[in-house]
Amino acid sequence: MAAMIPGTALAFSQSNRRLAAVAAAVFALDQFTKWLVLHLLPRGDEKIIINGFFKFVHWGNTGAAWSMFRGNNGMLALVAVLAFVALFLTRHHFNSHTLPGQLAFGLIFGGIAGNLTDRILPSRHEVIDFIYFYLQRRGGDEIGFPAFNVADSAICTGVGLIFLITWKTEHTPPPAS
């Protein structure tokens, strides 16, 4: 029915183009940064950027966030494909026609595509993580946040934006008549 309203089909195609452009940019940045890590930092190695706080690492992850479900790369690739399809088909429920919605879904789709590519490439079969924040204890031990990558950041940022958009939409008073 929405396609019959004048200008709506054009608006939806512009929405999808913006969403796709953001997703493509995230995917390209994610894969480029992982390519750099693969070519400049030996596996398992690390490069301290800010001592006691931040370093680049070259770690592989066959699990999900925080290495949960480690060793289930194939299953997690399938989950990623299903999540991508489900989000794509239901995106209209989350204001994906607005600029913030397009940005949010572009970030999520680009991030999912980046990590999925890592999982299915024969040369990898694991997600490459390389950004690592930590605190150095007096005894030398580290307290660290799990290593992550550009795709992970994009997914988390996109999900956060969707929460904000949904919260704002639900808490906006209806217009006075």
C-alpha cells in the first residue's frame, strides 16, 4: 500500500541506497583494517600504543562476543546469516526510513557482513580481533576488555542507535490535534 503513495517508492529506494552505502563503507573499513592486521602484525603478537591502556593485537575468535561459544564458527556463521535476513525483513518496524535508522541499520549490516566474511573465508575461518583496551595492575597482570574490531564496533553502535530511536519514538508525545 505504501508504494502507491506518490514519492514513497522513491523515498524507500533512497533509504535503501543510504543504508547500503553506510553498510558498504563499514564493510570496506572493517576488511581493510583486518587486512592490515593480517599483513603487519604476526598472529598472537601485540603492539602497545598506550602502555597500560591500549594496544593492537592479532587474535582470532571462532566464538561470539567475549569468545562465548568458541569453536562454533560454522554455527555462528549461520546465525549471522539468519540475523541479517531477519533484520533486513523487519527493518521497517524500526524507523529505517529515517536518516538515524538508515545509519543504524547500515552499521549493523556492514558489521555483520564483515565478521561473516571472516568466518567463511577459507584463509581465515575465524573473526580477526585487534583492538584491545586494558588496565595494567601493579603486579603486571592485565584487566582487559575483550579484543574487538571495526565490525563489532559498528554492530554495537547500530544496536545502540536503534535503542535510542525506539526509546525516543515511544516517549515522544503524540501531536496535539
